[in-house]
Amino acid sequence: MQKIKLKSYSSFVLVLLVVSAVAWKTEATKWLVPSNPTVTVTINFETLFASLEERVFEESKVQAIIEDMNAEIEQRRQEITEYEQEFELYEAGSPKWQELLQDQQLKVLEYQAQVEYSKSRKARELSKGTRRVYMNIRESAAKLAGQNGWDYVVVNDAAITLPEADNVDIGLEISSRRILYANDALDVTDLLISYMNGNFDEMAVR
């Protein structure tokens, strides 16, 4: 009888150890990241950005706005110049001459304001267009990654040549780089360009 009790106790202890081990393993492994090899590909962002039809389209929209604003600026400049001819019709310092001078000064202020507005709007429109293109690059890269089993799509900053000018903070340039070497076989720049240009519909984004 004692042997039976001892055997039952030993079995209970063994089961308890097994259950405890399984529970510990489950608790420990739930914090572990799967060790499957990750797939990383790279892109040359400068080449990609320069080759996108969407980028050309966005810049052409900004250029059209700039041309309209430049035409308005030129018209204002001509109006200011025309005052010089009117000044000759009146005696300098006369009431009419003074009136023309005030009108011209107002036109000059409006002209200067238009020039400053044109600069700020150009910068704003370029920024908005660049943001739209960049967000589409990220979205397209994510879709291609899902289709091809890529885990990371990384910008290959090693592809960007270090500036050679003497007045450049070369230490800052070097410290800002994250990739020292990238295998060209892992470069998917052309694939992403082809994918994005193939999906770009100019009429759809007008």
C-alpha cells in the first residue's frame, strides 16, 4: 500500500512538473519574436522620385499656378510704370501730381504684397504636392511588400554621393547615413517605379 501511495505521489509530482514546464514555456515564448529570416529590399529614393509620372504631374500643376501669378505680377508692374508717363502731364508737387504719387505708392505696395504671396503660395503648393507623392510611395511600397513577402523596404542612403564642397559639415552628413552597403540585387527601385507609373491615372487625380 505504501508503494502504491509513493508511486501515485511520484506520478503527481511528474505531472505537476510537466504542466509547470509547459506553462512556463507558454508564458516565456509569448514575448518572443519569431526568428524567421526577414526580407529587406532597398530603393534609391532620388531615382524613384525623379522618375514618377505623378511627381511630374504635381509639379506641372504648381507651374500653372506660378505662371498665372507671374502674369498678374507683371500686369501690376506695368501699371506702376505707366504712372511715369502721367507724371509728365502735371507740374511736380501739384495736387494732381500728389494724387498720382499716392496712387502709385499704393500700387507698389500691392505689387510687393503680390510678390511675397506668390513666393509663399509656391512653397505651400510644392510642399502639398510632394507630400501627396510621398504618401503614395509609402502606400505603393506597402502593397508591393505584401505581394512579394518583403518585411522592410528601406531607402538606400548609401546610394547618395557625399557632397565634396569644403563648406559642408561632412561629419553631420556621415552621421545622418544609416546604410554603409546594400547589395544591388536587393534594389527594387525600378519595380516600384514601374508599379506606380502603371497605376498612375492623371485624369483620376485632377
